[in-house]
Amino acid sequence: PGNLYSLLLGTINVSYNPDVFGRQKDLVHAARARAAVSRASLHQSEVFLAAAVSRAVINGAAAQAQLDAARQIATADDRLLHLLQQEYQLGYQNLQSVDQQEAITAAAQARIAPLQADVAVARHGLAALLGQSPDTDLPMPTLASLQLPSSLPTTLPSALAAQRPDIQAAAAELKVAAAQADVATADL
């Protein structure tokens, strides 16, 4: 009534495509070239970010220097206004000189608010580039503390051009295209 034994037959299917025309090798070369394109694009992004941070720091330092100078000018104009008012009360100055200095002092004080906004914009932009929130109080260097390197590297223009990330990415993309052409030839 019952069969105690059963026979199971299994099959294994093995296939192999010989790489006679080098298709697999060309696919590997294309993948390596795509990785080189990605590395060059990453390097290009890093260079652009470093340049943007440098520009933001320089702009922030310049804005802070302009703000400090505007504050000093406004303070000096205010002191001069007080002196002219005292001289007017003593009879040494006329009212026209006092009114003129009041206008100059008001103009100097009016220049401070836009410069404060420029400093805030520079700080917020730098914070965004550094991946921090805009309300982070970043220390801004002064213009006097920023210096150029003491010695610049000397290279040939062709060597300098070969170091550019966009040129490295273009060369890697050319290798990808060549590898894909080899793959297409192998497929043919």
C-alpha cells in the first residue's frame, strides 16, 4: 500500500561563456574607468568647496573690516559734531557748520546697518558651507591675519592643467567610452 522509498533525480546545469574576444575584461576596464570618473568628480567637488570656503572667509573678513572702519568713522564724526556744537555755543562756529556735520554724522551712522547685514550674510554663508546652522557663532579672521603662502609651487602649465579635477574626470570619461567601445566590438 505505501512506497517506503522514493527516487529523487536532481539536475545541475552549468554553462560557461568563454571570453574569447575580451568582453569581460573590457567590462572590468569600463567599471574601473567609471570609478576614476567618480573619484575625479569627488575631488572636483572638494576643490570647489575649498574655494567657496576661502572666498567666504575673505569676504567675511573684508565685510568685518569695512564695518569696523565705518564704526570708527561714525565715532570720529560724532566726536567732531560734539566739538562743533560746543564751539557753536561758545560762538566760535556758525550754525551751518554744525548742521553740515550733523548730516555727515547721520550718513556715517546709516552706513553701519548695511555693513552689519553683510557681515551676517558672510557668517551665515560660511556656516552653510561648513555644514553648520546659520546661528552658529563662527570666529571670523581679520584681514591682517590672512596671508598668502610664502612660496608658490612652480609647475609647467601642462602639468598644472593635468592636475585639474575636471580634466582628470574628462580623461576618465574618455577611458569609459573607449572601454564601452571595446565591449561593443567584443559583442559584435
